[in-house]
Amino acid sequence: MTALLDQNLYRLVLESLPVGVCVVNRQGKICVWSAGAERLTGHLRQEILGRSCQEDFLAHVDTEVDSSLPTAAPLLETLRSGQPLAASASLRAKGGNFVHVAVQTSPLRDEQNVLQGAVEIFTEAASPEKPDRRQSKLAVAGCLDPLTGVLNHAMIQGHLRESLSLMHVYPIPFCILCFAIDDLPKLRERYGQAAVDAIELVVAQTVEKALGPTDLLGRLLDHEFMAILTECSGGEVTKVGERLARIVQHAPIAWWGDTLHATVSIGATPALDSDTVGSIISRAEQALRASTEWGGNRIAVVEG
């Protein structure tokens, strides 16, 4: 009777926690999926229990692990190493949207200190929301790209010119990214121009939401976008570009009952003291061409 009461108490505690709890056994099979995990992800336990944490149903994209062994799957790394991990990640929820979470994992050991599984606790983390510029004065003034809602060509170039001028006064590093959707002609041939428009809209909005609160995104050419990454050095830009590429790859694009996916090629370069708008964009586009030639879905960097 006491054991039964203890089990009920543990269950009540687990179900009342305002966080998500996922427990896996030594084989990586999910054996506990809490009510908090259901609320945060939309995945019900009857859909999850018994499945492997390696499956793609709950992809940890945009993972940053507080460890010397970065990984896109903190639970798997804890099972492998037997060590706890702390991470931040974007989980792909059931509806296809992303939930930014703080993740902590811990190994589960028995009385003989033998590893029996691992537990992951995840809590929703605040994600800085950018103001909706589509209803702002920028939209009224015609400063936004009409399809995607990001800054148009003139505005993003104006911000780049301002950033270069400011760097001469305050030498704070920044970088730019130029990116384009991979295989756009093939996508147009298969699905049509309307589908390409839908893909560009989702990709642009996904990247904009994934940028920092002071970063800027705009359309540079017909099918090319540019992001200005403030306070980002040349040594940091590769990590940022890889993170953005992963997020875009996992972003679902609804199209006539189907779900499409897209990838992007990214070219990046840090700003130099001698740069003009033309020179820095030229280097970023050189890097973009290299990324495309290497097969896409990656970032290439030209230092200067």
C-alpha cells in the first residue's frame, strides 16, 4: 500500500511540474513524457512513449550546449558520456512551429552506479520578439519588401551604409550574411511560382525571427537576402550561419496539403575598416557562390 501511495505521489508531482520532463532508457526509448512536455510541444504521450529519442519527431535544432562536446541531441550525448548537460535549443513542436527552450539533462544510475537511462527537463525560454513592422510606419512609407515583409533593397543597403559609417566612430565588429534558397529553379519547375513565393515568405520570416533583436534582414536581389549581424565578429559568424541554416531546413512550408522544406546557401564576411557598401557585399556574394558550388545548405566565409 505504501509503495502504491509513493507511486501516486511521484506521479502527481511529475504531472504538476510546469516544465517538460522526458525520460529514456539505456536504448534511448522514451518511457516518461510528462504533462508539461505535452503542453510545450503538443505531442501527446500516447504518440511518444516507446519511440526513440533519435527520431526526427522532436528535432532539437538551433542547439547550443554548455559543454566541451556540443551536440544536437543532448539526451543522446548524456547517454553516451554519462555526464549532465545544459543547453538552449529550438524544439520543433507538433504543429511545425518552434519552441525556444532551456534544456538540462542528467544520467540516471541505479544503486550500483550503473547507467540505466537519462532524463531531460526543458522549460520555455523567453525569445525576444521583434515588433511587427508590417503594421508600422515602415510599411506605410514603402520600406518593406511586399512579399516577405522584411526590409526592401534600399532600406537594407541604407542600414549597411550607416553601420559602416558607425564602425569608424565606434569600432564594434559586425558581419553580413547573403543567402539564397537552394534549387529555386527546380522548385519553380515542380511546384510553380506561387509555391516559390510561399517558400521565400517562410524562409525570410524564419530567418528574421531567428536573428538577434538588433540584427536586420532585407531583400538584396530578386532571390537573395542580406542580414546585418551587429556585434558579431568574423570568428562567430560561421556558428550563426550554421544555426540559421538548421532552422530553415526544419521549417515546414504548407502548400496545398503538402509540407515542403527548403535549404539555403549562405555567404558571410566581416566588415573591414576600408569597406564600402559595394566591397563588403561583393565579398559576401563571393562566399555565397562558393557555398552554392559546394552543394548548398551550408555557410562559406570570406574574411577579406
